[in-house]
Amino acid sequence: MTVEQLIRALLEMPREAVVLYEGDAGYARVGGIDLQRNGNGVPDEVILSPDMSE
């Protein structure tokens, strides 16, 4: 999924909805977002980080 595809999908969701992602230990709230820049033809990557206050 690209950032553009993610944004389009999120724009269709209720604005007050909490964003979660599924991991090995269950679901976690998204607490941060970072950009990993790559080179040599490798696409950049967006990394979602969990909310560690849970």
C-alpha cells in the first residue's frame, strides 16, 4: 500500500475513529509515524510506531 492509497482509505473513515494496527501480540494504537528514506531504487518507507502509553 502506498501513502496515497492509505490517505484515500483513511479519508473514507470517520474522523473520530482511533487508528490501530495488528501485530503478533494483538492490536495497538498508532502513536507515531516516521519516514525511512532509501536509495538505489528502493522505495522510501513509512513506519508506524505503537503508542507506548497503553
